[in-house]
Amino acid sequence: MKGLLRLYPKRWRERYGDEFETVLEEDSNCPGARSTMPVARS
């Protein structure tokens, strides 16, 4: 899931990257969670 971060511009990653990575990690720990799919599509 960390690969999704590379899809965003560098300045965005510098500002929101750590928080976004935490959300992705929490999501990956929840079986059946599907919140990363809308992120991948946006």
C-alpha cells in the first residue's frame, strides 16, 4: 500500500504522507476494509 504514496506529488507527500501512510496501515489491518480502493481510483 505504501506504493500509493508515490502516486501523489512530492509536496503533497511531504505535508500529508505520514498521516496518509498511517491510515493505509490501519486499513490494511482490518479484514474486509475497502477504503483504499477509492484512494486508488482518485
